[in-house]
Amino acid sequence: MKFICAQQELNARTGVVLKAVPAKTTMSILQYIYIDAGEEGIRFFANDMENGIETKVEGTVEEAGYVAIEAALFSSIVRTLPDNEVTVTVDDNYLVTLDCESTHFTLPGRSGDDFTFPPEVDKTDAVTMRQATLKNFIAQTVFSVSTNDANRIMTGALLTIEENECSMIALDGHRIAMRKTELQSPVSGTKKAIISGKTLLKLRDILSDQAEKEVQIYFTQKLASFSVSDTFFTTRLIDGEYFDVSQMISGDYETKMQVGRRQFLEGIERAMTLSHDGDKKPIILGIQDQEMEIKVSSTRGSMNSLVMVKKDGKDILIGFNPKFLTDALRVIEDDELSIYFVNPKAPCYIRNEENNYLYMILPINFKTVE
Amino acid sequence: MKFICAQQELNARTGVVLKAVPAKTTMSILQYIYIDAGEEGIRFFANDMENGIETKVEGTVEEAGYVAIEAALFSSIVRTLPDNEVTVTVDDNYLVTLDCESTHFTLPGRSGDDFTFPPEVDKTDAVTMRQATLKNFIAQTVFSVSTNDANRIMTGALLTIEENECSMIALDGHRIAMRKTELQSPVSGTKKAIISGKTLLKLRDILSDQAEKEVQIYFTQKLASFSVSDTFFTTRLIDGEYFDVSQMISGDYETKMQVGRRQFLEGIERAMTLSHDGDKKPIILGIQDQEMEIKVSSTRGSMNSLVMVKKDGKDILIGFNPKFLTDALRVIEDDELSIYFVNPKAPCYIRNEENNYLYMILPINFKTVE
């Protein structure tokens, strides 16, 4: 095997497949990149058995062939090579050589006969959306998936595509994060996939922020495959029926508060300086006509801070885990938020008129201070 | 006690004294900042028994007094306060309140009767130098101090001021790093201080990069005190006689090589991709008339890379710990270096004509490959 490509391209493509190389494993082949050079061009594969990635490397094939090469080592070498053309050669004993300017590397490779390729997904029925939209959806919901493996389904987020509407939902038993948008190209029927939070974070890293770039998504019963530029990212879905979130959400409210996102966030961040790690001390919000009082009291000290608000409906005194509030407030783009409350034992909702985001957070009990 | 000052000033000054607050300690008072407000203004003190810091906070004292306050908590609160005036008040029970805009914090303080103030240093005989020079000296030598406590003296660097010359030396038994410069204001007599590497890193953080700013240094038998703007940083010196480095350094050589710093550094960094952590594999330099070959061979693979050089004297084949070379190459400002060799068992020297830097590195044995 022999191919030639630019160092920057080689480095970028190695970085992409590295997302599907596990840090630790008992099966050594999983830590290898499989390289295939032939009529279909130069292709890199990696597979950690949950996620598989195939990516195409721009370059010139001079001799067809294949090899499996240790991913971490290959990646660190490729990163330090000069910014110039790299010639990769593999001999009959799978000895790999890399030549770039006056630098010459020799590394032992493997045949890769024991390499498992990522599963093939039927690529006839695609859903197309903007990469930036999917990337934002992940950042705006993934913090709400559960980190507790006891309930597998909660460790994933639900991606739903229904005609021209696309949504992502994550929940962990204490809160729900939901994002919704209209697709430019409607699809027929409904597609649903529960994708693990860890996988979503990896997928996010290969998605582009550029507004025009698109991703094609292919769904099967067990798999979803994301086609991004010359890369296929294929993941095994979490099996099961997701929660019916519509049952958990109510539009009724007794109190509506409008507040500046930044001021609210900073007030909570100030209050959090008084909580030790792992300390479940709630912050208390006292909402009145013109202002909200943010209060906290712990063994370390106490704080209160006033934030100007606009309130409709009843006054309310309600306690929250401050982290759940900051997680949501940090990912909302609006400067002015509307937050809806029913009573101190019922969840609050942060949502906008267009209904393209909704964050539900359960309150926590607190003993009234003072 | 009551004083008023700007949040930014309060935050900056708290950050300075925090350098002398230990992360862990059995004496809880060491984790407190002692605040004194009175005729001498607002002063913050911290002391970890090795280093003591006193800093002046710009602001208005409305009522004299003092208090000791938990450093980490105070710092994290001050950081999140609005960018505006902060009023700090302490009552007779050492209860501290902070008021800033509509935010109000209450924290329990202590009398600080058990607080140990940093030792006083006689401030009559100062050495004055540029902060940027001292800051650079630290960065350019401190990596060469030993991290092994078995030889206490090696864990520090020697700062020497002799008439109009100032130098800093660090060594660990395998290498020497030395920097020298002329002072603008000569002093009488010789001043020497062995300062721990850990202390130097803390001191570096409070020194400014700005060319005009100066530091005054006061020396006693046991202490050195650095006066930086409104801050005194006082440290206990390492006791003992430092090594006579002039005995270890030789001007003789058999080979002189001139090489581009960047090309040499990149070549070594490439070679280092083949060494595992803790792997003491040497890199081998084969120096000939027009070029140097950098070679390495390990269980992971092998590399060779050619770098253009200008050589005077004999050809040489010599092995080094690559980290010792990169540590030195990263902190030298010159683009073109002169490196001097005697034989494969003798140290090499990287130094310039003006003699204001010298890096000595011992070679390591290697089995010749090929």
C-alpha cells in the first residue's frame, strides 16, 4: 500500500476517527485505525463497538492495500510532522513508513484481519438538517441526560423527526430539556432514536458551526448514521420506549416571571459560592411584583441578592438545586426569559412563545429561613 | 471594621495573597486571610509558614479593625460580585458582611489572634531590578531544579547579585540552567539566596511582564523579601552552601554546531512521539558537516530526521534525554543556537557569545542502532 496526502488533511482525518477509539479496552484491535487505500480512495475506520466512524482522506493512492495501525501513536506522530506532503507506505509485513520532508518514521502495523468494521446502514432514506442545528441541540440538552446507568434510557436523549419538525429531549428524573425546530426538507413518517449522551458529545465534536453545512441522518431499528462531509458516524441506539414527555408538561401556571437571563444567572452563581461540593443546599427564590430575591444560607454563610423582574400572578417562594437552573440558563440564547410557576411543590418551566425550547425543573423542599 | 473598595481591586488583591494559602493543612488558620484596616490603609496578609504575603488594597477605611476570613470562600465570593463598589463590614463577633449593589453576603470570620504574620525584613538595603527580568529568569531556569527532596539544596535555584551582575542558576545533577544579566543600579557586596522552585513559581505569578515595572529585593541570612507594587512577598531561604557551578563548566570543545532553534526543537518533539511515559529512551544526534541526524528507536517504532546545521570541528554521535533538550530549547529567545560538544560522554553546552545564558546537559549512553 502507498498513498500521498497533505499533513493537515491526515491530521484532521485521524482526529475524526479517534472519536471512536476507546481510551481503555481489553481488545487491543479496538485501539487501531484501519486504513484502506484502493478504488474508493483512502478510507480510515475506527470502531469501539458502540460507535463506528468511517472517513475519507483526500490524497493519491499509488498502490492499493490496507493496514491496521495503533491510533494514539499514529495520531501523535502525524500531529508533529511538517506541514507538507506525507507519503504513507506499507510493506508485505505490515511495516508502515511515513515520509515527510527529511523525516522518516517506521512503525509496526497489523493486518487488521480481526478488525470489526462499523455496521452498514441503508442509505436510501435520509433526513437532512443543518450541522449547526444538531450541534446546538446537543449542547442545549445533553447536560440533562442521567449519568446513572441504573436507567439506561435516561442516559440517552431522544431525537425525533416527524414530517417537518425535529426535536431533542433529555431528562434525568429531576428536569427536562427540550429543543424543537422546523426542518427545511420535510420527511415522511416519524423517526425516533435514543442516543447515548456520551455518543452525542463525540458527535458534537465532528459537527461544524458553519450555517450552510448539512448533515444527513439515516435511521434503522438499531442504528443511526450521521453523514458529515466525508465522514459516516454510526451509533447503536439505546433500546426501548422513551418517556412520554407531553404527559409531564403542563401549560398551566399561577406565576409568570420575566427576567434578564444574565442577571438571573449571575445571581445564582453568586449564591453557589456558599455551597460545598456535593452540598445539596437549595437556593430560594422569593418572587414579588418588581423583584426576585435570591437567597441561600449554609454553614459557610448566607447571601441574598435582588434581581429586577416583571411578575404576573401570585407571589411565590420556591427552592431549587442551583446547578439545574444554571445549566439551563447558560444554553438559552434569549436575553429576556419567561419562567412559569404553579406552586412551591410543582415544577417550573422556562420556555418561549415559539415553543422551540422548554426547560422543566423540579423544585426542592427547603426550611424557611428567618 | 468597615472599608469600601472596588470589586476589581478586591478581587486582584485577594488573588495575590492566595499564593501564600496552602491547599491542605492541619492548621486551619493558615487557610485564612488576615485583613487589617486602619491608619496604614487596608492590608491583606497570608502565610503558609514558608512564604508570607502582605498586600495593600486601595480603598477607604471608614472604621478601623481586623478579622481573619477563610481565603478560598472569600476569594470565590469576591470573584462573582458585580463590578462596582464593595462595602466590607465586620461586627464585634467577627461576622463579616459584604455589600455590593443589591447583593448582600454574611460570613463567619475569626479574630485571627492565632494568625502568624509574615516575618519582618529590614528594608534599608534594596536590590532593584526589572520585574520582567526576574520573571523571565524564573521561567528560564526553574525547570532544572530537582523535584527530589533527598537533596534539599537542589530543589532550589540560586539567585546571586554581585555588584552590577545578577544571575540565577538551577541544577538537578543531570543539567544546569544559568541566566545572567547586568543590573542598572549596582549594589555593594554580594548577595546570595537559594529559593525553592515552588516558591519561584508563585513569585513569578505576581510579577509583571511590563518592561518599566521594578521589584525591590531585600536579603537577610534566612529570608528574602520581594517588594512588587504594594505587595511584599517574603520567603524562607533554603539553608546551606550552593554548588560551585564554575567548577562544573568548561569552555573547551571539540565540536561546535550552529542550528535553527525551531527546527531542532520540532525534530526532537517528533522523536518523542515514540517514547512511552517514563521510557528513558535516548534520542541520538549524529552531527556531521552540513546536517544533524536525529534518531530514535523504541518498541513502538523508529524515526530519523535531518536538520541543516553548520559544524566546526569533529563529527560526533551522542545521546540525550530528549526532555532535557526541549526544556532548554523552549526558553531560549535566540533563533540560531550554538551548541558545544566534547565527546559522547561529556556534557554539551548551549550558550551565546554574551554569556547571558548557558544550558549544560549531560549525555546518556546508548547502544548504537543499525
